[in-house]
Amino acid sequence: MLHLALLFHLLAFSLADQSDHGGVLDLFEGHCRYLSFLTLCYHTHPQCPKEHPQNPRWKLNNTDIDLSKHGSHYSLSGGNLIISNPIRTEHVGKYSCLATNMYGTVISQEASVQFGYLDLFSSEERLAVHVKEGQGAVLLCAPPPHYPGKLSFRWILNEFPTFIPLDKRRFVSQITGNLYISKVESSDRGNYSCIASSPSISKSVFSNYIPLKPLAERSIRKYPADLRVKFPHTTALVGQDIILECFALGNPVPEIRWKRMGSTLPHNHEVRMAGAQLLLLNAQFEDSGTYSCDAVNLKGKDYHHANVSVEANPEWVEHIVNTEKDLHSDYTMSCNAKGVPKPQIRWLKNGEPLNGKELRFSRLTSDDAGMYQCIAENRHGVIYANAELKVFFGAPKFPHNPVKRVLAPKNGRVVIECRPKAAPKPTFTWSKDTELLSNSSRMSIWEDGSLEILNVMPADEGRYTCFAENDWGKANSTHPLVVTGKLLLI
């Protein structure tokens, strides 16, 4: 019995930033060949709180999976989703899970499940191709349904393993699989079969034979260059290799010439397949532009051009981190990501969507606490940043440090700090010994609670006490002030 396990790293519990792109699980011929998911985080992980998650809720294409349904292929094992005997028509799609603990809820990055396959070619008989010698010919491959999309193609003549040699006169497109012969010669007579191979599942299939029958001519005519393989507008990710194809029929055999309009060809280019392929290795943004190929022979010229665009997956420039803020304080959450095209930003709080490109909080309340996720996405990928927002509230509390004397120079200036941990922000009052202090020309209480004394005099010596009070309670802290003999000049 085949079991497919989906495992996710539930970031509510590790709170670590994750910018990996979603993994893809392909089932090829009933076997798991590639698995790139993240393991579930439990309290045994060193970064996890002791409170581990409840059983996560799993979704397929944003619809909850009913694990209790009779005959279901789904089951849970330690939070991981197990699919027994997966079926292509039922279990293909995008999976995600939501997990909740005492800190809130997060939703995992989506993971795609696909089945790799390469069907057989059609069993229909292939019709013979009759071509005059000197003319061009195109033999259609017509590859069968398959997944993933990348196939490689070769052609055999009459029997395996007699492969068609590729040169200036013959070309096999690695996009369509078609075989192109720029000018047919009598030696080309024979039966041709297209071989389609899937490197992902290590499988190849053969088409039925296509008879090619050159027709002899007393005088072989000349034909102008006629481009039959024309590369389309092409988009690739930065760092990928780009292959552009151009091939022409004609007699004499046309020569293919490559150019980039308005600039020279990139230094990282290679021309292959006797000129029919232009390869751009490790493509960079500056390789974008309009590329052209010209096909030229003695009888004429044909040309083609199309755009090449180099784009990029999202990547964080700035993202959210775990934060604790005071009750009634203001706070802004923002994320910024780069990528081509520019990524769109969206937000989740405890797994539910929020509006806006950034989150602005005015006078935070306890309801604002929770698990937040910032998601940046473009057509090439998606990245998640995850953080917990804690909203602190409580009575003023001073650190339990030993009482230290505050030294102040005579005729100088001194600031005695008062910084309790408290939320909402407390009100402050000061006393000297038993005397309540108020703002004057020499003494002022700052907004943060600190007491400033100007033109310090010996009479200012004494015990200064800061009183802090809010809705949750009050506390005080005392500092002895000692006036030194004279003003210190620095």
C-alpha cells in the first residue's frame, strides 16, 4: 500500500522566518521521487514553547479535508497528513494546514501534489510524407500527454538505436519535438520515429513510424530561406538557462545569425546545434531585451524577433519579527519584498485575511495580540514571514536593582530617571523626602517620568521618590541625591 505523507513546519511555534518556496511532491509511476516539505514543529524542538499545537486542520484547494469521512484516503499521524493509495483525479492540488496553540493560529505555506506521467503515443498510423528533393520537410512529433512539462526529443531512422545526426541541415526542436530538414536528399528516405523522454520519471516512449519518401528531380531547384522554428516571447527566472530556437528550410541550407536589438549579445551566450539554438547561461536581469534571428541563403532572407524577459521570485527586504508593545501604544507592521514582477503583499492574523499593505495600530488593545503572517507573492512564487505580537498591560513595576546614589555637581544639572515597566503609560509624581514636588523654574518632570534639576544647590540633597500609577496599580522607586563640591567642566 502506497502512503504519501505531507509534513509542514508550523511557524506559530518556532516563530522562525521562512522564505523557502513551497515544495512540490510528484508521484511518478506510484513512487515518491521528490519530497520537499518542512517537518511539523512540536515542543521537543528547542525553539518551540512547551505548549504544542492541537491537531492541525488540513485543506485541499482551500477546502477543509474531512478526515472522518467513510472510505477516506486521509489520516493524521502526529499532525502529518497521510494519503493512502493516492489517486490522480482526487488528490492532485494544493495542500495547506492551519494550526493553533495558546499564542494564536498560523496557516502553512501551500504545497503542491502532482502525479508524474508520460502516456503512450497515439496508436494511429502515421501518413507518409512525400517531398521533392531540394525542398524542406517537417515531421511532426505530436508528443502524448505528460507531466511535468519538460521533455527531451530524439528521432530514430528505421530502427533503434540509429539516431538522426543533427547538423546544419537537420534539427530537432526541444520544444515541439518536430524534426526539420532544411533540404531533403535521396539519402533521407526511410521510416522515422520520434522518441519523447521524461527525465523526471526516467521514461521514454516511441511514436509510430513516419515514412519519408523523397521524390527525385531532374534539376534540383533552389529555395529561399523560410523560418519554420521561431522562438516565442520568453520569460525566465534569474539564474536559469534560456534556450532560444530558430531553424529555416531552404536550398542552399540557410545560415542562422543571432542578434540582440540595440545591444550586443550577452557575454554568457553560446550558439549550439549548428546555429539553431542560442543559449543564455545563468540569465541575469540585464540579459532582457529583444532578440532576433536571421536565416540567409543565396535565394533570400527571413527573420524573426521576440522579447526575452528575466524575472525573479519574491525575496524579503524587510519583514516582521516577534514584538511586544505596551497597551494603548501605537504600532505599525510593515513588510517589503523585491522581485520581478513586484510582489503583492497580503496579511493574515491567526489565519484570517486582513486588508492593507501595512498594518497600523492606534492605541493597541489586548485584542490586537496574536499571530501575524506577512505574505509576498508574484507569479513565480510566494514567501511567508511570521511573527507574534504581544500586547503588554500591567501595573507599574520597577526592576529589583540595589538603590544607587545619584551624584550631582553643585550649580550643575542632573536628571533622575524613572522608567518602570507599565502599560498603559502611567502618570508620574515626585517627592523629596516628605515634600511633593511640582514643575518650577529649576525642577521639571519629563513626559517619560524623569526628574530634571537645574542649578543644583546643597539644599537639593535628599531622598527623591518617583511614584508611577496607572489603571492596574501603582509603584514607587527612591534614589538618594548627593551634591558634589563644585561644577565639573568637561
